Amino acid sequence: IDLLKKVKRVGVNYISKFITAYYRRKPLENRVFFYTIRADGRLLENISCVYDGCSCEKVVFAKMLPHSFRQIARVRKYMLTSKVIVTDDYMKYLRAVRLRDGQKVVQLWHAGGAFKRFGLDAPSKLTRLEEYKTHSQYSDVCVTSEYVRQFYAHAFGVDIDVIKAIGSPRTDAILDSEKVREKQEMIKTKHPLLKDKKVYVYFPTFREFEGSLIPLETKIDWARLNDELSDDEVFVVSRHPVMKDEFFKGAFYSRVKDYTSDPTPELLAIADVVITDYSSIIFDASLMNKSMLFYCPDYGNYERDFYLDYDKDLPGEIISDFEQLLPALRRADEISSPEVISAFREKEMGACDGKSTDRVVELIKDYLK
């Protein structure tokens, strides 16, 4: 079996090199190749906004890993014959293929601000050289403020001039008050329980150990929390998409709900207080002036480090004990004040003004001239 795998791997590598050499001889097309591994068959958030804004020839590849040989061949074809490549996550094929003169790679990283360390600054299953090669061919990395440019340059191992503080396209909708109101109405229509209530939305992020996912122990007594919430309060859970562990274990609660399947923008729009641990949802929340609370029962054991000072820079109270959760939620508006949120927003998201998509589209248009 091991021998067969080795033979197959050698064969795939040989054919991949042949495909690469073949398409290198083809002319570059005045086209944008949109590549994502974040969803199957569709573009999300930043890259979707830019796709919609580009009125040029464009091709999409949207498929989560792993990829079949046919898919690999398709990626290499368009990667080597498109003048501009746009992605929003890791593009592993950049490690193995040197692009041609005149090609540009625009990275629309899916997270805003600079919170958890990533890339070269975080634990990875990749070697340091593989990590570096993944990012070394970027022409532009679009980020959310001047302040965070330094962190992206270090994380990707690129010159700081490659990092452009022109905003995050998906934030345009967050800053559109009419669209926010529409999302609020949509989620209230779907879940009437949320009408006329103080809504606390908990956005926990995933946990890893040495690059592999591990379950999150929230240490929340859900039954007790449900009993202690008042009639005008609702606690909503929205787990990170990669988190498969179910928190409630089949139990039903009247005031505590898991709405993970609902769109994050709708839940964020309806939230009165956003609770998280280490999620970059805080940057979107700051644009919407949401009060925040940081519930981190495993803070001392969390594997990743941060770009900011966790104890000093966050725009809200930090707690680690379930006993503190409900009292902290009820005083969040006081501690996570508008002044605190405003200062945090300007530092981390200052380039987001509702016109980020236009600037990114203009950047791409310039490359197609």
C-alpha cells in the first residue's frame, strides 16, 4: 500500500510539472482568477464583494481541501494564465509554482485587524520554508488599518510595502445602516424569541493543539444560566464553523439557544453584547459599536499568542469564571463604553469606511490595463 501511494505521488508530481510547463507557454489572459478554499462552490465575504465589483473577465475556483487531480490541473491552468490572482486564504500551489513576469497576487485575508498570531508567527503543520513560500509571491495584501500593516508583513514574511491599508471589502455592508436594519429584521422574523429582548451572542472560536482541532470546554452550566436569565434576556450561541462539538448535548432551554446555523452578520446585527474569547469577530463588532465581553476559561492554556496585549488592549472586560458571566454581561455597556470601542476601532479598523471594495477593485483594474 505504501509503495502504491509513493508511485501515485511520484506520478502526480510528474504530471503536475508537465501541466505547469505546458501552461507557462500559453499567453497571459487579461483575466482575474478568484481562488478560495473556504467554501465549496461559492465565494464568501471579502472575495465575494470583490468578485461582484469586478466587471472584467473572471474565473472562480471555490473548493475546500483536499483537491482531486482534475481540480489541481484546473487551478494550475488558470493560475498560470491569468494576469491577476485573488485569494482570501492559503493558496498552497504558490509554494510549488513560480509565477510568470507580469502576474499579480492580491490577498484578501478573511480576518480583519490583528488579534491572534498567524502565518509565520503561529504554530503550523507546515515547515517554516513552506509557510514562507505560500505567501512570498503576494503583490498586495489588503488590511484594515495602518497600524496592523506591520503584523501582516511579519506574519507573511513580505516587505511592508506589499501590505496596503485600503480596508476590508466585507465591512462595507457592516457600515451600511440600512443593510444592518434588514439583517436585524430577518433574524427577528426567523426567531421571534429575540424580539424586544436584550440579546447576548456568544461567538467562541476553535481550539487547536499542535495544529489539530480539539474540543472546547466552555465550563458553562447551561441549565443554570438559563434559569438565571431574566424574561427579557436571551443568550445565543454561535460556534465557529469548524467546531463540531455540540454544547447542549441535546438539552432544550427556553432562554439559551444555539443559532450556529444562522448567518454571523445577522446574529451580530441583533446582538446587544458580543461575547467571545479569541475571535476576530471583535473587529466587526467594533464597527457596529457593540459592547463586548471576553470569556476565556482557558486563557492560561491557549496555544496561540496575540499581536495585541490581551490584558490591556481589548475593548471590554475579561473574565475566566462562569460565576462572573451573567453579572459581567449586565455591566458590559458600562465597561465596554462607546469611547473605548471608538479608540479600538480606529486603531484596528481605521481604513474601513464603507468604500473598501471600490479601492480593491480599482487596484485590480490598474493591473489589467
